[in-house]
Amino acid sequence: MPAGAAPAGPENLAVRAVRALAATAGGAHGARMTLRKVIPAGGGLGGGSADAAAALVGAASLWRTDVNPQALVELAAALGADVPFFLVGGAAWGVGRGSEVAPLPDLPAWWVVLLPGPAPISTAEVYRALDARGLDGDADCEIYEWVASGGDLPVGRCRNDLQPTVAQRWPEVTERLARVRATGPMLAMLSGSGGTVFGLYRDESDARQAARALAAAGPLLAPVLGREASRLRATDGRE
């Protein structure tokens, strides 16, 4: 630690998470933590938020705290809007500032090809630009109702409201999206606040073919995981 622009000191989100849990749980708690960064910082992939969620689960297990699950979610939301999502795992619908996260049925066994950006993009800068530009439309809550009732994800209606803002401010995002779209995915989109873009493919074979076509750009290949496979677990087996 760190990887890319991830901070190594007390400002790191994982460190803040452990300290916040210690303050909430009370008593004398301590831990030595090693963080091995794999997800690039500033890529819109939620790496810092995932680190914080893992740190919360690990510390709660290590210290055997009596902090209830809802309190843990609220603690996670205070750290960042994405952190509670990673406590839930799998597909989920989040509203508000992060503390309201509803699990959804697992998505099909699709595959994703990720194309990281050449440099980190500041989330704060993206949201400042979004405030100046404004949103293009309202949230499509019908997607949640449909998927929650067992329907297939309507891929054609999925969107990222940050994408127009990021593409306008960082034109290279548009170029990389075009390269991904040329491989024929079901969906091509900006991930989070960028600058990673991704393509969603129906099966592993299509995804690997796309990754080969994008080989010069350093793509990453990953399956879409369900809740059980993506759930955070403490290293000693306690969840």
C-alpha cells in the first residue's frame, strides 16, 4: 500500500473505517492492518469503499463487537455513500446518501471487460462539474421494481448520470467507450465517476474475445458475481 493515488496514512478510508468502529464499539481496541491494493485508485471502481467495508467486517470480527448490522451500515454510510453497498454484496439498489441499500436478486452469469483510464479522476471534481451541468433526467425507479420482482435487468435502460459530465470534461473517456462498443457488448458505460469504462457481455467467450481486441489498452476481465460469492468474510471464517 498504496497503489496509484491511494493515501497510506490515517486519511486512507480503510484506516478511517477501523478507527470509527473502535470509537463506536468503545473499549480498548487495536489492530495491525496490511492493505494490498489491486483495484486502481481514482478509477470509479469503488476500490476505496470496498477497502473500508472489508476493514469494518474484519475489525468487527477480530474485536467481537456487539455493533448490530444496521449500526454497521450507518457507520459505513458516514464514511462514504458507496461503502454500505459493499457490505451487502451482489446486486443492490441504493438510495439517499448510502444508508438505504436494498439487495436485489443475483444477475445472470454475465462477464465484464474493464478498461481503466490512463490517470485517476477526482470524484470531487466530477461532482462539482455535475453541479454546474445538471442531470439529464430523473431516476428510473421502474428498473428496481422490475428486477426486485424477479425480472431480467433491462440493460437498454441502464445509464450512468455522471457519464455525460465526465465525457465532456475528459474527452478520452468517449474514445475508450467507442473502443469498447466496437466489440459488441450488451452494454458499454462509464464505471462510477470514471475514468474506467466497461463492457457487459453475455458469456465468458464473448468477453475474452473483446479483451483480446482491446489488448493494447490493458483490459481487465471479470465475471459478474452473485451475493454469496461476493460477500465479505473475515479471514478466520467468521462473517
